[in-house]
Amino acid sequence: MKILVELNHPAHYHLFIKAAVILQKNNNEVAFITKQKDVLLNLIEHYREIFKIFNRKKKEKKKGFLNNIIWMLESDFKTYSIARKFKPDIMLGSNFSISHIGKLLRVPSLIWQEDDSEVIPYLSIISYPFASQIVAPQVCSVGKWKAKKISYLGYHELAYLHPNHFIPNIHKIEKYVDTSKPFYIIRFAKLTAHHDKGKTGITSEIAQKIIDILDPHGNIYITSERELETQFEKYRIHIKPKNIHHALYYADMYIGDSQTMAAEAAVLGTPSIRFNDFVGKLGYLEELEHKYGLTYGIKTSEPEKLYQKIEELLNTPNLKQEFQLRQQNMLADKIDVTAFMVWFIENYPESAKIMKENPDYQLRFK
């Protein structure tokens, strides 16, 4: 089977890479379409000898309805050109292009998504009607396209951070982190995606207050998508992107305005606080917070609540051990997402029929 995977964000790399390696070993041929986004090209570089990789130059998206249409058509054309060359049997990704080109070339397209349709309305409208299936966590809303949804018991983050696929290694971070002391990771996201419009996160003033609270308790490390102000540069962690999850695992707390990294910390059993305007809007994070107690969401209109929560966690005895227990409770309910993904792809479309008729079939992937 020839499998074409489109990556538009580092999170998509993490979602698919474990499954891609297994699929390739199972005598399938996997190719990736990547674009120049953050550290995406650095992450995929290691696999150039294993997979075919088609690079797409990143083009700045101009504002305005007409420019959006032009940008979408250009994206579709690039995916079309690559698909015509590679001739896939199935296409995977989280982007609209694979659904459009899949429909055009009569190739099955599987959209893998964990953001609720209400949060990404434009992406849903331009991609879901054309997709063959929408594969999403059980708690994720796909709006009016429920008939196309394949629900699974898990999160994207469990495709690469499930214990079956991720083994924390403290030696991978000792060069960058003083592991003899408690340490805390702060994350600044760019918040420039289309669904981030009008959303805010951690300002410089709030960042300084967080640092002032944490400083007496341990070391502080900042990872940032956006340019850092001069006073925060000394806290920047110069770590290889592939090792950041090891740092997250051993951290005593994560605080940031990135929902992806908040979820990653949560599934790793690290106390996690997210401070942005998506709080209450993303089903998978709401479940991690209210069912499993692994993360806390605080809106940007309530900075004092943020400071109070940090203080509360800092003063909680055996905090890390408690969160590791909560993580085990969560894992007991969830499946190995990568194992499920490999089975679903290799056996499609029969796998979709099985999941529709017997959703409990997925329990064999626990």
C-alpha cells in the first residue's frame, strides 16, 4: 500500500511518525508532504533515508477572502502535483488539501483531527464534506459530519507519548537542564493560526509574575515560538526539539498558552496549566481537566486565578506522585493510538466498517 501523509505542523509529525515507521516496516510505502513550519523540517530530517519526503515552501498567507481562496487553491495544486507523482492508495492528514485531492483523484482521505469543529469552523467546512472519514477522539465534536466520524478512546498525544512508544530518558536532557533541582517549563505559543484570531495568551507582564512566583522553588526554562523579550532570554532552553518531551516528563510543572504542549504534559503526568482563550472549548482538554485532573485551564481574563493555581500546586505535597497516579487512571481508559492507527490504515475501508458496527473492537489496542 502507498500512503501519503501531509504534515502542516510539528504536532502532525508527532501524530503520524510512530505509525509511519511501523507501516513502512510492514512493507507499505510511506511518503510525507511537509512545509516549512517552526521545527517541522528539523524533526523530519532524520527520516529522509527511510521515507520519501516532498517539501513545500511556506508561503505567507495574505489577509482577505479572495487571498484565502487563492492560498487554498495553491495549496491544493501543490498537493495534487505530489499525489499525481506518488500515486497513493490512501491519504492522511489534518489539512483540507488531502480531502480535496483525495476526492478529485478518487483516493480515500482520512482526516485526523482533535480540535472540535466549533473551534475550527472554516477548516471543517472546507475539508470535512470531501473527506472519506474523520478519525477523532471520542470527546471531539465534528459538527454535522457525525456520519463520517470514527471515534477512538484516546488523544493525538497518545500516538507518541503512550508508554508503549515513549520511554523517558533523563540523560537526554541533562545537557540542557539541571535535573538535581525542581524545574518548571513555560511555553509561549505564536497564536497566529486562523483559529487563533482574537485569542491572547501570556503577556510579558504575566510572564514576569509567573517567574517571580516560581523562582524561589526551582529553575525556570522557557520554550517559545515567538520572539522573546530580552529579560527572558536567560531562561530559554536550548534543547533539541526531539527531546522536549523528555524535559516535559521530568518537569515539576508546565505553564503555557499552547494547548498542545499542555495536553502533552498532562498525558505524561506532569502538572499542567494552560492560559489562553480556548479554555472550555476543546473537548479533549476538558476531559483531561475535569475527568482526570491532569491539567487546569484558566482564561486570560483571570490572571490572578493563574497565580493562585501556581501557588496552590507549588504547596501541594507529593504533587508529582499524585499526578502520576492520575495519569495511570487516564491510561487505563485509553488505547495505544499508534497501534490502532496502523490497524485502521492497513485494513481500510474494512476497518471503518468494523468500527461503525463494533466500536469496542478498539479495546484490543489497550
